[in-house]
Amino acid sequence: MTATTSKSTATAISAAPDGLPLTITAAAEALRDGTFTSVSLTQAVQARSDTLDPLLGTYISRLDEAALDAAAAADAELAAGVDRGLLHGIPLGIKDIIATREGPSTAQSLILDPGFGTGPDGDRYDAVVVQRLRAAGAVLTGKTTTTEYAIGMPDESKGFPTPHNAYDLDFWPGGSSSGTGNGVASGQFLGGLGTDTGGSIRMPAAWSNLSGMKQTFGRVPKSGCVPLGFSYDHIGPLTRSARDAAAMLAVLAGHDESDACSVNRPVDDYVGALTGSMAGLKVGVDLSFLDWAACDPDVAGLTRDAVAVFKDAGAIVTEVKLPLWQELCTATMCGLVIEGMAYHRGDFRSRWNDYGRPTRLSIGQGMFMTAADFVQAQRVRRVGVRAVTELFGQYDLLITPTTLVPPLPVDNLDFGDLIASILTPYWNATGNPAMSIPMGLTSGGLPVGLQLAAKPFDEATIFQAADAFQLLTDHHLVESAAILELLS
């Protein structure tokens, strides 16, 4: 497999003195034209982390030596004519709830068994998705911060880093894939893995000016990932561009028998589907959220501007009302804490004080729900899937903002306020693929995102539209002024 470049590669170079590529696609070209080697690229992102990680709280653990060894191996292969594709030699971050052989995963918690990710022989193993990234020649730079067990809010009381937003350090990058989000946004790696149970890829994508894909449930195996909500969890990519996310998902997707939820069906050629056009796509957009009192005026204005790009590009845009919105979001939030409590019940009883307070308050809600509540949530999901399927009989894509507000201040975060501000849990209830892409900065210089959803296993249509949008706009290439100042 050889690298495929995009029309925007030439502009995807950082304005920082190190001149790093902003995207995986641009970096792949730089590795092949000799501008960078994988070793020099990895050393450059590590140098950024030396400066930025203490300020941004990106990493739980850095894998510097192993990363340089992998980069040297990638350079040797590329020099010998062995080309594993767009991810070959590219530095990527891994959320610290996903097992890697170099060291323990913590789930940013004092609770997780240190033996998680260890086989019967006592050796640590890679999650399936990590195996696939390594097979594609990727360079893994480290394990990134999350919220405890991928739920709740940051909690400094347990000694873990608090992530900060790359566009303004007084704000939060979103969660729970926080470190992957601010790490890509600040150029500490060029892409990474997040997880999404109620929006934990798409929220940090929106608030870190990234492209983040929650693919169809079952499309990517979850084996080797600490669970939160068994029937809601997804592992997916966070990158600057939709093209980069397509390249990553092409590697991550596909059946694996180790995951009972993994679906056995062929994987589409996501990168090959990027035609640069959205002409004729039937797009339903729900603008009713823009009239909600909670919706920030900048989010409303940027959403309308983004929809106008779709119209001007030849998409057939119609206003719609998404069915059973509140019911499906409630089903996700109830269902995931009940499933989370099934996993945590024993430790909640014996190690209550070792959990952070935000985690106790969020997962702990599952203690007050009944079997009847859980069954009812699943019934709502089934009804919702039927209603959404009927709507997709008329449309190729459904669009909303990703969040109603820009990033929240990192101090005094409230879980209830957060849930009220995001529009992501709906698609976890149905399992449809959904992606957040950048749609610009607010008047305060903070990023927000546009959410695109499609039929099950039709990620290719989302990528096609998102890539076409990014060929017409440069929102995804706008760097953080704060990061550029720190690197100057």
C-alpha cells in the first residue's frame, strides 16, 4: 500500500519554528520526499511534549525509547521499499484505557488492577486496535490522559494530570479522550485513539478543533480496552483532518473473534471514497437545537455557516427534526451507568474512597436504577433505531452541532452541566456512525464542531462529506495561537 495525499497537503504545515506537518497525510508525504524521517519526526514531537505536556496534561506515560525504536524500524522499512501505508512512521497517542505491551494501563484510576492487559504467561499484550496500528507501521508515543474510567470529570485529588485545552489553557479539552484531543491539537502526535460511550471522541474533537469518528457499533473490536458501557463503547480515531481519520479507521476496522460485539463484514475503502464532492448528497439538518436557550450564539452562527458550505457544494439540504431525541439521550446516560455499575460493583463496595468523587457521582447513579430501568432503556433504543432507520430512508447524512457551547472552563466543571451541553449521546443509543469535524472558532477563539451521522456501516459517506467540507474550508488547519506562542 502506498501513501495517498490530499489537495490541502501543501498548507498543512505548522507555523511553529519546528515546521511540523499538521496532518498525517502531510507527514506521510514528508516521510517519502525526505523532508523528515520517522526518527526526526518522532524526536520533534517529543521535543514539543517536553515543553507542552507539563502545561497541557496530555500524557499519563510517555514511551519515548520504544517510540524511537519503532521510528527507526519504520525508516529502515521505507528505505528498503516496504511501505505499509499512510500510518507508516507516524507518531500516534493511545488513550490510557487501551492495553499496550510497553506498560500498564491505569484508566487514570487508583482502582484498575495492575494486571489488566496481562496474559496468562504474565506478559503484557496489545489491544487488537494497537496490534493493527503497529502492523501498519505506526509509532506509539505514549498513553494519554482521560477521566477516571472514561467517565466523570477531571479530579486532581488522586494525583493524575488535569488536561487543559490547547486553544486556551484555562479551558477543558473535553473528555473523556482529553489527552488524545489536546495532544493532536498541540502537535505532540499527529493522531490518536479515543473511546466514545456517550461522546468521548466527538466532544474533545469539537473542543480541540479535530476530526473525531465514532464508527458504527461493532465495526472496531474493543478487546483489550477497559469497558465502561458494554453496549455503548467504541474505539475510534482523533485527527486533524477527515482524510487522516479515514486512514486510521481503515486500519482499525474489521472483525476480530476476541470481541463478541465485533461485526463480521468487509471494511470499505475509506480513503478511496474521498471524491472531494458532496454534490447530490441528501442531507437532513436539525436546526432546532440552535433555538435552545442553552445554545451559544457563536455555535448557532457557525452551524448555519457550515450548513451553507454544504448547500453551496451541491448537497441537497433539508431541515428535519430528529425523532425521540430526549428519550434516546436518556437511554444512553441511564444504560451506560447501569452497565458501568455491573463492572464496578465489587470495587465500589470495597474501595469506595479510592475512586475520585466525579466517578462516584456518575457511575454511582447506576446503584439507584433497577433491572426494569435497564430493560426500558433497551426498549427505547429499539424503538429509536427503527425511527432513525426510517429517517435515513430519505437522507444520506443527518447533521447537528456537536455541542451547544464552546469548551468549558477547566475549574469547577460540573457533570450535569456538561451532559446538558453535548449532542452526542443520541448516536450511542442507536449505534450509528457519527463524526465531529471543525466548523470554526468562536469570537473568544475557542473551537466548536459539526456532527455528521450516517446509516450503519456507512462511514464512507461521512468521510466523503467531511473531506469535501475540509477542501472548501481551512478550519481544521487553524493552529492554536497559545501553542504557537509557547513554541516560539
